Amino acid sequence: MTNERIVRANGVDLCIETFGDAGNPAIVLIAGIGGSMLSWDEEFCRRLAAGSRYVIRYDHRDTGRSVTYEPGAPEYTGPDLVEDAVGILDALAVERAHVVGISMGGGIAQFVALDHPDRVASLTLISTSGGAGDADLPGVSAELGAHFASPPPEPDWSDRAAVADYLVADARPYAAKSQPFDEAAWRELAERDFDRSLNLASIGNHFLVESGGRWRERLGELRMPTLVVHGTEDPLFPLEHGVALANEIPGARLLRVEQMGHELPPRVWDTVVPALLRHTA
């Protein structure tokens, strides 16, 4: 029995799913680039809800069952994705939430906290950065750089097996190198995304949206409790990005997660879930 539903938020239709009692403290989970709500594993959400939290996950625009646009022609900007997160809180009558973002979702979470601090009870930033591209922070790993330079060709988006192959191949270079890549789990996720998405070919639109500009210099404005969770093997944002966030956000704490890449695999949940529950207590 799914608890998925469409809500009107920030003027568009977004698909959300909630776990736990709405009377409990709310945690809103913001996915990374091209990520539907499924990128927050259901079991991960249930573990948080079991800690007396009201957990909200949702499909970004151009993912899952939320509004989609023509591939190559997104009719929104990065700031719209920020306002979508706030609009979901409005639609659910949630005054303040613990905001958790991963990768691009971590960038969105930082803007939610900077622009709507009264809505943010706490902030958790996973596998993300406040200064990607800055000269004092390391760039992507050689392997991931090679993947960017020569990506796999786009699949026939109507072919379930081809799409799954493509998404699995795209996920592989982001994972920790010290651990076996869980191809079966990624394939199952890709197939579920294929089965429920309105237009999976549109996920590339996230790479085309205009960002909200620089914000690193504003991190010192943040006053809410902040937890930075970063893998020691992140190939997109090496650990120094997480260290910088923790240093530049007043009072922030850094949780280094050994043998984690740019990902949130089940093997780290026993570390991350209790840390999140403590942080949001």
C-alpha cells in the first residue's frame, strides 16, 4: 500500500510520499540530480520514521510522477527547485522541517536554509558542496572525469532493459572503489524508475537548468544545527568539500563515512540513520 500522492506546490504538480505520523517532527528528503523519490530507499525512510519522525520524500520536476517537460527544454530554474521543496512543506501544512539533501539536493537544501531559515529546524548535507569548481577544492576523480568526457550513448528511452543498462553504467563511477558495486540493487532501482516515471527521458533536464548563482560566501549566515555527512571515497566532491562545508557553516558537525562514495548505500545506514535521528532530536 503506497502513500504516494500528487500535491500542488509552487504552481506545479509534484508527487510525494510520506512515512510515519504527521504529528512527529518532519524530515524532508531532497534527492540529487536526476533523482526521483526512489533514490531515497523505502527502507531508509522507514528506519527514520521508526525513530518517531514524519518522513517526506518527493519526485523532483522531470522525475517520477511529478510534472515533466520536453527533454532539452526545462521550463524552470534552480531557484524553482528550491521553492518546490518549500511548496511541499506548505502543501502538507508543515511549518518547520528537518531538511536533508544529497548531492544536488544538498545544494537545494542550502538555499532553502539560506532563503527560508524560519522553515528549517535543522540541516543535513550529504555528499554535497558549497563551492564546486572553486580553486581551493579538489575536482572530480580521474575515472569520473573520463566518464564525463565519454558518457555512454543515450538509450532508447522506451526500452526498459536498455534504460536500466544505461542508468547502471552511469551510477557505477560514483560508487566507492573499495567496495563491490551492487549492480543488482542499481538495476532494480532503474527498472522501478522506468516503470513509474511519466517521461524518464526528461531526467537530463536537470543538467540544463540555471543555477541560483554562488552561495558559498553566504554559508556563515546559517544558524540552524547542521550535520555534514560525507564519504571518504566521494569521486565527485572529494572529502575536502564536506570539510569546507563543516568549517564554513557555524557550529556544523562533520560525519566522515568510511568506504562511501557519492552515494548512500545500505551498508552505511547503521551509521547514518542513528546520526540523523540524533541530529533531528
